[in-house]
Amino acid sequence: MAYQPRAPNERNGDESDSTRRLYNPYQDLQIPAQTLYKLPTSPEYLFPEESRAQRRSWGENLTYYTGVGYLAGSSAGAAKGFVSGVKSIESTDTMKLKINRVLNGSGHTGRQIGNRCGVIGLLYAGLESGMVAYRDTDDVINSVVAGLGTGVLYKAAAGPRSAAVAGAIGGMLVGIAVTGKQALKRYVPI
């Protein structure tokens, strides 16, 4: 059914052989292919409570923040490692050795910073989801407290002073990010 000879004047831009045509599985049906499958246009939920919540679930939140943290950290680390690899090249190095230094620097530093940022994203997502479940509301306070707690937990082993500073930095960064997001929603037309 897929192989039918064609008239010499028929042409198809995707094919190089004029004796072949693309197979259409719906050609013998007398209905348009678009009405064959009626797919929903909005997400489907098992329970009505899920549809009322306008946020990601805790599992999606965990996956999202951990993945974004790891990707951003490994990209920034790879760029930093690339620069340090280029700086470590000596004049007597062969081309293979130069490439090896750059790749090793990018991979090593990217992996280190990516893992750190991934752990920070994991802590933040867990704390934010815990705050939403505990307070039963989703607002700015949850995000800021989660940022503060993330900084404290991340630097807890370095001592109380380092943990307090890191907590303050985490809370401020999240506060700035949330405020910037709200300002963008309000003042930037979509």
C-alpha cells in the first residue's frame, strides 16, 4: 500500500525517488484525521481539589527546582572551568593537551558547582512545599522562609554565624526574586 508508482509529472519535495510516496494511515477513512482523536486542551485531574490549586505539586516542585539549580550551576561552572582551563594552558602544550586541559577544567568545575546548586534547589523545594502544607496557603512568606531555611541548612555545618549569614542571604535573594516576578506580572504586558 505504501509503494505505488506515480505519474512522471507528480513531484514531492521530500523524496528523491519519483516511484515512492509517503504512507498515510488515514487515507481509506472518510473522516478528517483531526477529528479522530479528541484530546483535552487543559490538564485533567483525578480530584477536584487538585484543579483548584494553581501551583505545582511537591514532587513537581522538587524536580523543577533541583533540575533548574543543577542545570544553571553546571552551566556557570563549566564556563568558569573553561576560563581556568584556558588560563592553565602552557606554551609547550600540544593541541591535544590544550583541549584536555579545557575539557577537564570545564567538567570538574561544572560538576562541583552544579551539584551544589542542585542541593540548594532540593532543600528550597522541600522547605517551600513543607511550608505550603503546614500553613495551607501559598504566598510570599512561604518562599522567603524557605529561602532563609535553605541558607541556614546549607551552611549549618560551618557554624552558627555562617548559617545565619547564609540564611539572611537566601531570604533576601528569594524576596528579591519573588518581588521581581510580581513586578513583571504587573507591569510587563504579555
